[in-house]
Amino acid sequence: MKIVGAVAAVLVMLLILVVSIMGGAIGSDENNTTPGCVVKPDATTADRANEIITDNVKLNTGQVYAARTVVAVGKGMNVRHRGIAIALAVAMQESSLNPLAVNGRSTGLFQQQGELYASVVKTDPVEASAAFYRVLVERVSNYDDTRRDFADVAQIVQRAGAGAEPYRRWEKWATTLEAVLYDGAPRQAPNAVECTPGVGGPGAVKVLRQGQTIELPREAGRPGANTLTFPNELTAKAAEAALSQLGVTYAWGGGNASGPTKGIRDGGEGDKHGDFNKVGFDCSGLMIYAFAQVAITLPHYSGAQLKAARTVTNWDDRVPGDLLFWGDPIHHVALYLGFINGTPLMVEAQKSGTTVHVTPVRVDGDFRRNAVGRMWG
């Protein structure tokens, strides 16, 4: 087996396959919609099926998305099924499938350390997975040979201080999960995963960022060359993360530091739209995800996010990357992006029945002109 030699070709292939399994954001162009997979909405069925396919280890939605990324990257690099299962086992053991996991000097899905990973953004699940597979193939060219012990192969890649044994417990689990996810549809548990068109997933939208500047992606629905400049790289990266979620479904109570999660009941409008059966973000959940990518932790409530701000200023003094708030008490939050063609724009998960989108700032109604939150500085 040969890994794709050219770096550019690898990156292109990875992007295509991550989008095809995890789901592309819905755009205005019908041809831009690509298939995606989510946990099936029926809570009872989905939870039970999840237990079946994961050998009674229940995954949350963020973990499912991380697992899909590991599988998608493996497919893009022509890694065989057993190699992908080994990667899933290692990621589960090392980080519980959390791309942002930190343990001392180790970070990311695989907790990678050393010179081999010096240039890898370890908290990026795509880069971390690709690095794992490169080392797997270099160190164990016959990793697909079932005569080689599964856990021993994992240890040869990781060289963990605890040895091979911790990986052994995940062999059956990882082999089963890989079989379910590889083709983007279930093989062994038909009610566990449902694949539908046009479902966004974490990072499904490609956002071009250079330092403090961002080019609005076409999924933002603002035609033309639209460059946004932020006061620092931290705010640009947070905005990049939020914009990568364009098209992801609104779900009341949904979203965490790892990406979209299943919504919860609100006893009102959200329930009418079935948000508790959807995977996505609410307004504050999107902010949690965006700022988690720059190591800023926010609470999951818009009012609490205003209280968590380093600085509270007013609308006249806002800068791109600030959080905007509505209501008294606060009931909504969005991320301010700056001006395009004289129009102030923001990215938000607005309400039930919508998706994450870019829209002009609504400065009427109950907009809080005196409550602009700055999370940095």
C-alpha cells in the first residue's frame, strides 16, 4: 500500500472525504449539497443502537464526529480497514475521541509527542489522524496482517509508556465501529446512523484565513471578494471556527467545545421544531465551539457569556470578534465579523428552524448597544 506522495494531493483528498462522510454545509447552489451522516433522531432507538455498535460504550455526538474524521482521513490515504480500526482504538484510549484533550505536554486525539509530530496541529483531528496513519505505515507496513497482534501494532505507533495492553480492550469496539462508519452508513446496526443529504458537520465549510484576515466563504451568501480583518489572530481563529459551521442545523441546547451536539427540550418553540431530536448548535453553543478553538472556555448560556467577557463595551466601540447580545435578560448572542460593503455582519445560530448563517447585525428591537462582550485582552 502506498500513501499519497504529494502533500497537496493528500490535503485535497482528505478535504473531499471528510466532507463526504461528515456532511457539507447547505449552500444556495443545489449542486453544492453533499451527503452527510448524523445519529438517527429517534432518541431511544439511536441511544440503544449506539450501545450495540460500540460494545456498550456510549458515544456523544462530538465523539461520533471525531470518529468519522478518523475514518474519513484513513479512507483518503488508502489505509485498510484494520489500520483505521487501530486508529480508532488509539484515539479512544488516548483522548476518549476528544480533539481538544490535553494531558501535560500531550494534546489532541492521539496525544502525539516528539519530532515526528512537530509540525502537526495536534488539536486538528484531520492533521492528527493523517500523522497517525503516516507513522503506522512507516513503522508497520504489514499492519493489515491479522497474525500481528492488534494492540502491539498500536503500541509500535504510539510507543506509550503504559505499553500495548490498554489498547487491547478497544479492539472489538474499534473493529465494529470502523465497519459501521467506513461507508458512511451502518452495516451491523441499521438504526444507529442515518445518512441524509445536506447535513453540516464540524469544519465542513472551508474558510481561508491568513493571520488576522479571513475571506468570507461563498456559503456565507455574500457574493464578491469579501475580506474581513480582525484585531488579532485569536479573534480571527474564533471567527474562522464559527464560519466553518455554516449550514449546521440549529438545535436548542446544542453545541460544545468539540462541535455540534444533540439539542434538548425547552418546553416551547424548540420542542415544536423537534430540536431535541436534532444535532446542531444554539446561539451560545456556537460561541462555545468558536472560542474553544482558541482555548477560551465559555459557559453554555448567552447571559452567562456576557458575564464571562473580559471587557464589556458598547456598539460604537465594537471590533470584529466581539460578542453581540440581545434582550434583558439576555436571550441571544452572535459573533461580530465587521463591515462588508458598508454593512455590519455577524455569524449566528439564530433560532429553531434555521441553520448557522451570516446576516447583517440587527440593531433594532432589543439589541443591547451597551452590552458588547470582548473575550480577549
